[in-house]
Amino acid sequence: MAKLTRVALAGEGGQGVQVVAEIIAEAAYDEGKQAIYIPNFGLEQRGGVSVAFIQVSDTRIGAPKFHTGDVVVALSSRAVRRTHQYSGPQTLYVYDSSFELSPQDYPPQAKQVLGIPALERSKAIHPRVFNIIVMGLVVGLTGIVSYDALKQALDKKLGYKFEKNPALRDMNYQALDAGIEMAREALKGGEFAHAE
Amino acid sequence: MIQPAMPKSWYAPTKPHKFCPGCGHGIALKALGEAIDELNIQNRTVFGCDIGCSLLAWNFFAVDSTQTHHGRTTPVMVGIKRSRPDLLCVGYMGDGGGYSIGSQHLLNSAIRDEKVTLILINNTNYAMTGGQLAPTTLPGQKTETTPYGRDVTKTGYPTKGPEMLAAITADGAYIARATVAKYRQLRTFMKRALQNQMEGNGFSFLEVLSTCPTNWRTNAAQTWDFLEDQMEAYFPVGELKSPFGKGEK
Amino acid sequence: MVEKPITGSRKAFMTGNEIVTWAALASGADIMFGYPITPQNEVMHYWTRLAPRFGREFLQTEDEISAGFTVCGAVQAGRKAFTATAGPGNVLMQEPFGMAEAMRLPVVAVIQQRGGPSSGTVVYSQQEVTLTAYGGNGEGHRIVYSVATHQEIFDYVIKAFNTAWTYRFPTFVLGDGYQAKMREPLELYDPAERGIQLVPPTPLVGLPGAIGEDREPQHLCNIYSLEEELYDAVLRLEKDYQAMAPLVVEWQEKNCDHAELIVVSHGVVSRAADDAVQALRQEGVRAGFFRPVTLRPFPQQQLREALRRSGAGRLLVAESSQGQLLRLLRQELYGERVPIDALLMPGVGIVDEDIIAKVKSIL
């Protein structure tokens, strides 16, 4: 893992990207790393494109924002257009291939563009855990936090819901594993990957 | 020469006061002073005024007093009362401060049922700034900014503050309109507006119809006629809401 | 006995707005008055959840004018009161802040800058420097701490209450939307544990004793009949302010020895500037770092001194506004011959690469 990892995560408002970013940042903090998470909303409470900026480092982090991320994840076609600016020549750019993306929608700069059907995958578990699949995906792609720390942070954030409904915990863990697995496959150059 | 007795809560070193001859402020402030004396609350009253003629009362009383900008007496009093509920907070303002520039404060403090007493002097014009249109200027009345008389099709009708506040306040609020032309009633209303705060019943508001011969450009008889005939006809005097029993007319 | 909000110290990972609340609780703040505006809303959200546990009060007022004036009332009543706002809310609060200057009211306000002019954005900027430092129809007799990290938000909110109640000038903690919303690790602590004595509040009205027997009544006023009276009053303010200035002025200086160029920045941008200067130094570029922590009073002597000591022939101002810090700098450095370059990015964030590129384009 690089000393400093920068991730931009974008989706439609309500897709839960801020929760994902919060849990990842919390996990990093719990592991004793330096972490900054900054949310960037549009004016809309719901329905706008919501972007989360995460930075994790072993040492003190400077500016809370960055121009280009190491990994940029976009979860809707609007989110893809919104995040072009955060994709640079060294960026691994990931979009959800459950929706159609024409080649001209690809970010003008990227080291690699990956389409991963996270939304499709979530349907096999439960649509509600879509964002947890994405969380697994982000961590699988970046190694930004350890699996255990992530699980603990997830428990901390959603524990009160798990208490009421233990089946929910299993479902979330399953989603997390599914996301990590998809990331692993993609990085292997597996079925979801297509080089730019 | 025999001078009338000064209320104990008046601050003697600042008398005679600075209001114009014939101005009603002195009468309203005398009623307030006598009410403070009667209720024996001089040491725990905080008096607040803003800019406008009410400003001239900033050192009028031998009670702790503070002064602020036009219309902002209400939030300053609210801030003090919320911090020190044991104090009795009396905000003193003009019709411009209460009904125009500070109307949002008056309205919302009434809705929140703030336990303060607000006294508003209605003299139908902005007096200190030279006699411009006020929210209370009567239809047809000439002011410096309505030199041909207030045209209600362009500037609307005079604000009826107590009527509005009576409609939006909770039970326990005290809402009344008095006039400097009826001193005994004025003093009674003043006392009730304070007593209501002391008992913690609710928001207390008293509008006082008053005179401004300087800007009205009236002599003594005309001044009194305008107050008693024209103003009272438009702004009926009486208690609109009172936890002390049936409203007095 | 109500429990202390924080005992000992503990690590935390939270948003800047949440930290403001914890710091205000730790400072002994009695009451908050506020009105919703992004990006400060969560200060009120956390305060209204936490304050009742520690016997503290809150009022959501009808607007920011009222929030400012209720704070003015509360501090006159001898309570530690504060507010938080941003952008157009900060504009409205200039009226009560002016009253606080005139009447020496220890008002504390947290400003989370958003984009401007007007409604601007709800996100971020450094465009409320002039307004916060010099707003109102007075002479800017205020103290403005521009914070850069979450630890500083906590430290300086506590400090702001103490400074305000010691010197009785309105005191501001100037943050921004990034700092308000982002999460970063810090340590929360009980001020007493760090040897920080909290300055007790004192009332101006509702004083003990019988009027006329034990004491005279208080007649507080901020309007004057004669221009000479006002002149005297303003000169008194200025004299007290100048006497206080050296005691509260704060700055940070790094890598200024033998610097060819000094980067001047404040608030969150100083984080990027710090990193940029370190990176440049590693490449052998002789860059230095200077950051005013207090924008009012400004560390004028300290910056002049840094210039002289370093022998730097240039300054570079980096800020997320179209020159508000730059204007301060020109005013504070009047007479110095050093050329000032500027990286001005109104309403958007600045990262180290931006500053590095700018420095390289200059040197």
C-alpha cells in the first residue's frame, strides 16, 4: 500500500456513498492511521450527485481535498460525468457497469478503467446492501484498511441494526466479501476488467 | 412651586428628561416607573431600548439598562431573560422598531412565548429621524415620506400590533393597547404587563398610543384631538388578551 | 453536580462541527443561539443533543440578526454564550458583532466559511476574511483565529472563550466548510487537565445589591450625542486593542531560514502550503512557510522579522479567495519592498501541487 491513498467515491444521493466513506475512514482511524474524510454534497438533500473524498496515510495529511485520486469510483452515469475531473493519468477509475456507459463517457485520463457490476451483484443478496458491496470493492482495490478493521467499523456503525435483526449482519458481511471478491477478480484482469 | 412626585425607580440625575415638550414618552415612562415601584422590582428589572426616540430613555431609570440598534431590543431582552430568568426584562421601543425593522423579532418572540415584557410607543411616525412614514401612520396622514398623505393603495394600512399578537400568542400572554390620554388605565396595563412576566404566565406586550407634536406640527389642542379622536378610532384601546380575567375596555 | 463534559483526555475521530460543540462544552459555554445555515448546522445538531446532559441551553432564533443580538444579551447577563454561522448569516451578524465591539461584549462566534458572493456555495471558501476581521461600521476591534486542523478547532474554541472574557472584544474562530464537514483524528481534553484556567464570566446587568443604596444603576449605551464623545470612545477601544494585540497575536513559521521565497497562507490552505514547502525543500528549492494564526490582530512584526531574517526576496500568498489575505498582507507590510505573488483560487480548495507549481513558475 502506498503511504498516502486517495479515494473519491461518487454516487446518487441516497446510494449511501457517504456512509461507506465514513466507515472506511473510521476503520483507518481505528487502525491508528491518519485519515480524512470529506463529504461533498450538492444543494439537494436527496437526488443530487454525492461525492466523498477519503485520504488515508501513515503520516499527517495536508490538504483535505485532492485533484486526482488513486482510485475513483462512480456509481451512476451522472456520477461518472461528475468525477472526470478527479481522474488523472495515475488513477484507477471504476464505474458500475450495471448501467450503460458509452466510450465517450469514459474519463479523459485514467491509468485503467474498470467496469464492475456492483448493482447487479447486490440484487443476488439484497438491494439494500449495494453500498456495502461498494465498500468491499473500494477496500479490495486499495487495501486502504484491513479486513478486520473494516468489519469492526461496520459493526460499530450498523451494530444497533444488527442487534435487532442478526440476519442483517450476515447479509452485510456477505456483501462486504462479495465486493472484495469482485475487486480481486477485476485486478486479476478477470471477467469484469477491460483495459482502456 | 410644587413638583409632582417622581417615581422612585426614575433616575433623578437625568431629570428633567430630554423628550420634546408635549411628547407622550414621559407619560408612558412615568406609568412604567410607578408600576416598577408598586411591584417593588427595581433591583431585578433590566430595561432595554433601541435607537429612535425611545433611545432617550437609556439612562432614564434607576434600573440596569442597556441600549441597542433599531428593532433589536427584543432579541437582546430575550438573550438576557433566557440567561437569567430571575430578572424582569422590559424592552422599550417605537412603532418602527417593533412593527417594521424588528417585526421578525417581535413576531417570533411572541410565538415562542418569550417571558419578556415589550412596550411599544405608537406615535404614528418615525420621530427621531425627522417624521417619516411609520407602519402605524394613519391613512391620509402626512409625513416627510408621504408628503401628500399616506396612500393605502401604495403603502397599505396601519399595523394593528396587539390584534396581530393576540391572534398568534398562547394562553397566558398579556396583550393590550393603552393611551397616554388615559393615565390610570395606562398604569394598570403597565403593571399587568410586568406582573404577567413576574408570574411567568407568558409573553407580555403593551402598545401605548402617544403624541408627537414636533413632527405632527400640531398645537396642544390639535395634538390631543389627533390622539383621542383619530388614533383611538383606528387603534381601539383595551386588553386583547389577559390572564388576569376579562379584558378591560 | 453536573458531570464534566470531558474528563481527562481521549482520542476522537469526528467532524469539525462536532468538535466545536465539545470544545464549547469544555469551555463552560452556558448557552448557544443559532440559526440554520450550511455548513455550520451540525454545531447546533450536536449542541442540542449534548447540551441538556450538561445543563446548558439553546435557542433557535428567527434569523442570524437575532442570534447575534441574543448572544449580546446573554453575555451582558453574565453567561458564556456563542453562535455559529456562515456566509450570508455572517453578513447579518455584523450588526450585533458591531454592538459587541462598541460595548466590549465577549461574544464568541464560529464562522464556517462558504462560497460567496451572496448565496455562493454551501461548500467551502476563504472569502469571509475581510467580513470577519473588518465587518460592521467600526474599526475591526475583533480577534480572529484562523484554524487549520481539527485539533486547532478544539484548542482555539476553548481559547476564544478565554480571550473574549479576558479582553472583552468579540472573538471569532474562523473555519470553513471543509473543516466543518470533514473527519480527522484529534484529542479532546478537559482544559483543567492541561493547566488551562477557564476565565469566569461576569455580568453587566442584573448586578447584586440595592440600587441607590449599594450601587448605582448600570446605564449601558453605544450611541453618543457628540462626535467628540464617539472619537474618545473609539480611541479608547483602539488603545485597549493595541495594548492587547501583542498578548494574543499568534503565527507559525517554518523553513524560513535562508528562504528565497516565503509562502503565506492561513487556515486550511496552510496545510497544503506546509506540505508544499517541505516538498520544495526536499527538491532543493529554498521555500519558507509563514501562517498568521490570528488574522486580527495580524502578526505584522513577526512576518517582517521573518522576511528580514530569511532574506527572502519574494512572498507568495495562497488563498481560496480573490485576494482577501493579500489585501491584509499589503496593508500590514506597507513599506516593505518585497514583491508579492499570489495564488488566488476563490471558493475552491488548494492542494500542495498547486502551490509547488506556482512557486516553480516564480523562482
